[in-house]
Amino acid sequence: MHKTSIITIAGKPGSGKSSTSKGVAAKLDYRHFSSGDLFRSIAAERGLDVKSANQHAEKESSIDDLVDQRLQEIGRTDSDIVIDSRTAWHWMPNSFKVYLDLDLNIAAKRIIMASDERQTANEYIPEDHEEYVEELQQRLDSEARRYESLYGINPYNTSNYDLVIDTAKYPIDEVVDKIVDAYKTWLAQ
């Protein structure tokens, strides 16, 4: 396998994908790209919030197609980049693939606490913890159905990844360090 200087980071909502991928990129002096930001931007242009966009995408793949085309282009042309994406590992099999895991109860608490920032991302965050846990599970189920239908993959299957970290166990700086160390070891092998 020809390894690339691309790190793909996937994981559950609230697991710290964005913050972690930005931290890893900064530590390695790599660029950062978020397919979630691109997905939300395209959804907003179409007047959809994240939940509606995910439901819409189960039936109509145009948003996913645009995001996937960009990911495939990055995989062909870029290097020294960290990508926060649920499917980049699939499009870039020679990348160092990381999965950030997190219990949905903890995820809901984290996201609700940071909800002011997330509201601007065109995403409704209920204040009720149990309601939001249920919404997060529905989102995961929707995405799993969608990716299975489109590509025959499950981005939540941890066997797809080179490194799996439960982010409830470590502060973000330790998660970043663990990824950087494992990536350097992987490159050297």
C-alpha cells in the first residue's frame, strides 16, 4: 500500500472531529478541510437545516455527490492535509484513518453546552438532553442508511480505521498528540 500524507478523521457527532482535526493540522503544519462544513453550507444554500438535509439526502444524493466529488479531488491532488469527514477514509484508502468515538449521552451534553456556536451552523439543538440524544441517534441511523445505500459502507464501523480513540477518556490536546504519534509511526512502517 502506498501511504499518503493525508489524515482522515471521522467519528460521532460531538466527538471533537473539528477541533481535533484542526489541532492535528496545526501540529503537523498541514492544511485542514471539513466535509461537514461543506455539507452544511450546501444545505443552507438550499434552505435546509442539518436534520432536514440528512433526511433529504437519503432520497436524493445531489449534496453528497458534490461533497464526494470534492473529497475525491482532494484525494487525487492534495497532500499534507487533515480531513474531517465521515467518508473521506473510503475515498482515500491510503490515508491514515482515525475514528473518534463517544457515547451519545456525553456527545449530547457537549453539543448542548456549545450550542450557541452550533446554532449559527444551521442546526437546531434542543435544550432537553434526552430529546437530543434521540435526535443524534436518528441522525446516525439516517447517515448509516444513506452511506450503506450510496456506497455499501458504514462509517461507524470502527474496523475501517487505523486508530480509534474514545474522546471521553482524554482531553483534546492528548487526543491530538495520540493521533500525531500514531500517524508518524504509521508513516515510518
